[in-house]
Amino acid sequence: MKFHIMTLFPEMVEQGLRTSIIGRAEQKGLLSIQAVNIRDYAFNKHQSVDDYPYGGGAGMLMQAEPVYQCYKAVCQETKEGLEGKKPRLVYLSPQGRTFNQNIAEEFAQEEELILLCGHYEGIDERVLEEIVTDYVSIGDYVLTGGELAAMVMVDAIARLVPGVLHNDVSAEFESFQDHLLEYPQYSRPEIWHDKQVPPILLSGHHANIEKWRREQSIIRTARNRPDLLEKAELTEKEQKFLEEYKKNNLQS
């Protein structure tokens, strides 16, 4: 999968993404991460891309033309652009739909994805109307720029690409995958600070272990993210287990 990231700070994106699992996946050719500097498309010797907003107000605004010229250059690197089609471009903005696992899975189906990182007080609305296909937010707060948000999205999406994780199964059974938080996990030693690994995990009985893990996921979700349970698909037995847990533990 190819990621094209339009940014004023390409070094920030490259340093953040070319390490650990994502970096190794790129080295293996499973991913391509291209950070494109919007400043390279400015029309002045100082490579400034911002100006005062019409109507007044605090801060500066990224101008339309450098962003548009950068976009046109990136399009020439994409399959859709070369075919005369509009590539999928995500603008990282607090105004967008909130990023979640379902959106990550949706974007992971794309062969290529362009991410546009804003800065200052945002970007001239006219170029956004012309090039953006998706507005996405990573949460209800404001960052100084879209670079961190872009890195979060790339990490979440890239790990769903086949081969990126050493164990592809782990991408299927984690938090949010089925609207349940992940169960608690343990490793050696069996006893640490007088705390013992749950005996069921040492039993070797795989069916019982899976049942315990599922119940722990339900408990953890009910305790920490009860809003997710509305979408979780629980069996009749699991629903009864949840109701019993709530009755005994969550009543005030």
C-alpha cells in the first residue's frame, strides 16, 4: 500500500514512521510512505505558503495554490491520477468524522491514499473543496498540525496490510475489532510481585481459555467502554453473563 503525505514538515513524518514495525514493512516493500513538502510548490524565494485570512482573525492560513500544485504533483505518482481519475485524499481536520477501527479497515482496502496535513489556522477552503474526498479527525481536540494525526492513521491502517505484522492473526483479534476491548494478557514469570497468572491460562485447555478471554473482553468493555457494547455481537449466554456481571459489579 502507498501513502502520500502532503505536509510542511516531511522530516517529522518520515522520522516517526520509518521506525519499528512500519519502518521494517516499508523496507520489505509492503508499504510505501512518501512525504511531500508543500513548501516546494511555493512561488516565492522564502517558500512561504501562508497569508492573513480575509475578514481578519487570529493566525495565518495556508494558501490554496501551493497546496494545489503539490496535489497535482502527487497525483502524477498515483495510479488514479495517471488514469485521469481523482485519487482518494484525506484532510486531517477536527471537522471530519472521528477515526476508528472501521475507518482504518475501510482505508486499508485502498491501494494508495493521500493524506493532507494542515497547519496554522487551516487551509484556504477553495482548494479543500476541489481536492479533498474525506475529512477525518482523530479526536475532539486541536493539534498544531496534521502530521501527528497522519502518523496515527498510517500506523493504524498499515498494520492491517497483509504481511506487515509478523502474526497476521493478531490484527484480527484486538481491541475494537468486534466492538470489544482486548482481554488482559500475561507472560513469564508465573508470579510477579506476588501476582499470579490466572490459572486458566496455564491449563492447556484451549476452549476454556478462549471462553475466559471472551468473558474478560466483555468485562473490560463493560467497565471501561460501555458505549461499545451497543454494537457488540454477543451470544445469548454472553448476554446473560454480561447482565449478571453488571448486576453484581456495576450497580451503585
